[in-house]
Amino acid sequence: MLKPRSTPTRELVNLDGLWRFGIAGRVQDEPWTGRLDTTLEAAVPASYNDLFADREIRDHVGWVWYQRTARVPRGWADERVLLRLDSATHQGRVYVDDQLVAEHVGGYTPFEADITDVVRAGEEFRLTVGVNNELTNVTLPPGTLTVEQSGRRKQTYLHDFFNYAGLARSVWLYSRPATHVEDVTVVTGVDGAAGTVDYAVRTSAPADVRVRAVDVDGTEVAAGTGAEGSLRIEDVRLWQPGAAHLYDLVVELVDGGTVVDSWTESFGVRTVEVRGTQFLINGEPFYFTGFGKHEDTPIRGKGHDDAYLVHDFQLMEWIGANSFRTSHYPYAEEVLEFADRHGIVVIDETSAVGLNLAVTGGLAGAVTTPTFSPETFNDQTQAAHAQHLRELIARDKNHPSVVMWCITNEPSSNEEGAREYFEPLVQLTRELDPTRPVTYAVVMFANPSNDRIADLFDVISLNRYYGWYVANGDLVTAEDYLERDLRGWAAKYDKPILMTEYGADTMQGLHSLWDIPWTEEYQRDFLDMHHRVFDRVEAFVGEQIWNFADFQTTRAIHRVDGNKKGVFTRDRRPKAAAHALRQRWLGLNGVKPSGPA
Ligand code: GCB
């Protein structure tokens, strides 16, 4: 789905700001039929949970309501009028005046509605959005709803981040010509000093298509006609990690000599390939340094925030991180566009986190209830997962920064049913995008002998906590366990191995001379130990620490106001480990260290 943009044929109105807000039970039934009965206002974009000094709102389970008025610009009389929500977490219902115009399930992908027939140019309308935060066995991420004896509804879930909800990304009103560009796909290649650009344009109605590739200074570097084709850019400047270069693909629909729609998609020319145990970008081995991140900030929760976006990328550059994973859901499109422009490499992850009932069996991973069964994660879950993949890849396929899809985090991949569940999804991912490698983040209970799905994927991405959940406070034992584990995978599979999670909770300001978990020194030494091991394993292609910054979680005995595995605090101050990492990563500069074998 194309991100709304202002072009010579399209106009855009941003609907962010303060909206009337209320939770179900406190406002009228059918709130879309009139003015929302509330004195509260909520900021959009932001998760609503932490905005108010009200526990009931923070922990509310069910529908909440947002409302505002909006005016259709008077010049739009001959245009189609669309409403676009960049996300509604986790389910959205959109009403224009009394009418339902859109419904969407899935909290991290956009959706839109053509509202031309229910609005008029120049006039105002009442826009009401219902958002529901409930998670079940057929949503992604999944969860369980229970009703306590008191009647209180309670949401539990299997993932380690707070279930922030609401309108956490922008809302737009935009105009589009009746005959328009519906979709653009760009796939690039390299041929000697030239770049090849295969493009495909989908239009809403038959029309002549012309395209041109334009460099940053406005120079046209290639042009073509037809809905599908291949362009060649001589002396191309590649999109490289750390040295981004973007071109624009200007797509025009022409009818009787007039341009009826114009759309610009930026793209970078680069290739991605897995060969043996190497991960290649533009034919060169690439070594990932960086983090698993979260969209998480004080007050805003998962609300997109440009100031944090800029600052987080500044910190990543400062520390020498060349990449991150969008753990554990697709991030706002602004984040990927920023990564495109700044040469940061992204592993793009779905919101399929928590497909694992063995985790509730404790650290031993004892299976209590089967994860994959008609009563637990079933065909309906799989169908929701497939739909989520379609929406994610449709949204993100043209970003040069995205080099790999991660289709799930820590599923119970060692359990019966895992293969049946995942094999069709891996196949679907490859059909939707034959150009990018596919991976999944492997939970620590899955090892080379019991995991049932690793062979289906291109890269083995491991989440491991030796020295934290296992061998806590004993880095000597942890080092031995870690090395055996990595060598086990390397011996079994001729594939690149990447560490997508390793980390230790750390309280900023807590210090010790000894190996004391939670101290800043322990986090530093823990990371050092891992890096020694990584440098000894040949198939190793990268290290992404858990986590970039401390983040909010649900309440738990092992969480102190959230997860503290950040290398930065929640307000982005460096812990001691940040300085040590900077030393290592700036020295590596994307190239694997050649440690002793
Ligand atoms: C994991 C999860 C991540 C958690 C992390 C932890 O394995 O993938 O979501 O936050 O462990 O800190 O326990």
C-alpha cells in the first residue's frame, strides 16, 4: 500500500493533534452517532495508556473512542477522497458521521477507506475511530482474555513489552485522481558499473504509464514506458550501508496527452544475497552491529515521535551500530524512510511474537499445553499471520534499508506442529518477495537437534541469554555454553548465523567490582564475553544486542518498572556498556573481525 504523499496530482491533509477521547463504558453507546460525551482529549499519534493520570484507562481492555472533525478541502470536488490510518493498535473501526467506512485487524500496518461518496468538498465531517486492544489466540501478537469473578476483564499475553494501544501513528486525509497509480514495485540489481531497476506499476484503470529515474540533483538518469519494464542507470551510485544514495522513480499515468496521476517512489540500488555462510550486500560480506529495538518512549508509549527518531539514529551512529531489527512488530514507515536515507540496515519483523506456550512452562521450557493445536494456535492464527505478511511486504517492499524479513520471534519451533504452521508462511514470504532472505528469531529452548524449521530459512538468528537467564552471574560457564551452542548450529547448517538477542538487565548507576548481575560492569563484561565467542565462530555474521534502550513491559517479578536490558536508559542516557561497544563497533565498521578460529 502506497504511503500518502503530496504529488502534482494528489493533496494531503494531516489529521494529527488532539482528538476527543473516551473509553467504552464511560462514553455513550454508539459514540459515532454524535459528539463524543467526554472532557478528555488524547494526542495523536500516541498510545493512550500513559497520557492520563488514570489507572483504569491505562489498564483498560476493550474499545476506546477517538473523535474529531475534519474538513474536506474545497478544491477536491473532482477527486477521490481517502482516509488513511497509519495504524490502529490492534483493531480499528472508522466512522464518517454515522457511517462505518473501514475496519481493520492488526495493530502495526496501515489501512484506508475511500470516503468520496460520504463527504463533500468544502464541508466538515465527524470522524470517529474505535480502537480495540484485545489479544486472542487468533491475533498477532496473541494473548488471552479472562473475566474475573468481579467482572473485571483482564488481558494477558506472551510477549515482554507493554500492550500499548491506540492511534500511535499519523492519520491522513488525501485526494487521489479517479485513474491512479495503485502500487509500485521496484527491484534493483547491479550489472558492472550500471544499476538495473525492474519496475512494475499497478493502475486502477487502463492508462499509459511512463517512468523516469531521477538523481538527487534532479538529473534524469533513465526513462521508460509501460506498466512493467527495466531501466538501466549507468555509473550508478549504490545504496550502501553507512553511505545511502537514493534515486526517485517518477511514475506518471497519461491519458490523451495529460498526466492524470503522478507518483514518486524513492529507491536505492543495492543487492542482498545469502551465499554459504555469508550475508552479502552489494556482493560484499556484511557484518551486522546494532540492536533489537522497540517503539517505546515515556508518555507516548508506542507513539511515533520524530524527535526520538532523530535522536535514536544519532545514538546508533555514535555507537557504531549499522543495523537494527524492528522487534517485535513493523515500525512506523517514517522509521524505514529515515533508515533508507541514512544507510542503516533493517531486519523487518512481523508482530508474530509469543507463538510459544512452552515459555509459560518456565525456564526449562517444559511444554504444558501444545502451542500448535486447534484450541491454541491454529489455522485461523496461521491465516492471520499470512494476512499480516501480505500487508507488511506490500508496505515495506521498496525500502532499500530492509534487507531481510523476520517472520516471527521465538516461536516454539521445537514443538510438534511448528513445521506445518511455518512451512506455508515461509513459502508465502518468498512468493511475495523473491529478493530478500527470510529468517526467524530462535528461542533458547530450540537447539540444532530439536528445532524443526531452521532448514526452511536463509539465516539462523539466535536469541540467547547465557549469563542472564542461564548461568546468571557466571560468565565462565556462560561462555562455554554459548560457544557450544553456536558451534552446534554452525556444524549442522551451512548458513549464516546472527545473534538477534543477547543482553543483561542493568540498573543505571549500580556499580560493583565483582560479577554482580544488574550492575553496569556486569553488562559490559557480559557483552565482552559474547564478542570474544562471536569472533571465534566463522559462520557468524552479526550481533544485535537486546536492547537499544530500556522499555516498558507488563508487570512481572523480574521487571523493575520495565525491561532494563537497554544499552541506553529509557530516556536515552548511555550505560557504561555503551562506551565499550562504541570502541568495538566503530573499529569493525561492518566487517567481521578475524579472531582466532
Ligand atoms: C526474549 C524476547 C524479548 C524479551 C527478552 C528478555 O527472548 O524475544 O522480547 O524482552 O527475551 O529480556 O527477556
